[in-house]
Amino acid sequence: MSSARRRSARHGARGFSLLEAVAATSFLALALMAFAANTISLTHNEKSADSTSAAHALAQQKLEQLRSLELDAPQLAPNTSYVDPANPLQADGTAGGTFTRRWVVSANDPAPGLRTVSVTVTWRDTRLHTTTLASYVRCSAIPC
């Protein structure tokens, strides 16, 4: 075996240089940091979606409750704004949470004999959020 061939064989068996190892480690660290940032973002989005879903459920619950009342119930008085007495609410509607629920009853809107009930639920996580649902309630007398 010639001396050039022995040098070539020894040079190939040398392994990685320090620069190659640092570059590979840096690339791996950047990739792991990107995955960590993505995980944080996904977790935040999932929490936000859960809160939005809970707010919609709280608004729907109140709308159904109001629609089941007698037509001359005090909670359906026209041109009135109400605040849920249990505020702040938890996602299941019990007191002590982060959600605030209000509703407004209009008179003769959109037509005589109908009232529009709008329920608004607000909550705050990193910023303030609001969701509103509306429904019609038939009055006991026309016009309301």
C-alpha cells in the first residue's frame, strides 16, 4: 500500500470536525425550539377555542331559559338590559369563573308581537373576548 493511500485511509477515519458537530447541534437546537414554540401556540389556540365554546354554551343556555319563561315574565320586560346575578360565571354556569353574561330585550323588533333577546358573554384571557347570540320571543299581547 502506498503512503498516499494510507494517508487517505487515515483521513477518512478521522470522524467529524468540531465545526461540523457545532453546526449539527445548532440545527437540532433550532428545530427543537421551533417545535416548542409551535406547541405553545397550539396550546393557546386550544384554550381559546375551549373558552369560545363555553361562552357560546352559556349564551345558548340563557336564551333557552328566557324563551321558556312566561311571556310576561319580568326578565323579558321590553327595552331593558339585565346582568346575570351569578356573574362572573364558570363554563358550567355556576358562580366564580371568568365569564360575564348580560342580555337585552327589545320591544316590537323586528315586528309587532315579537321581542328580540340578545345575550352577550364576555371573558378575558390574554385579551377581551365577546360573543353574542340573539333570538325572538313572542309577546303575550300585540303590540308588546
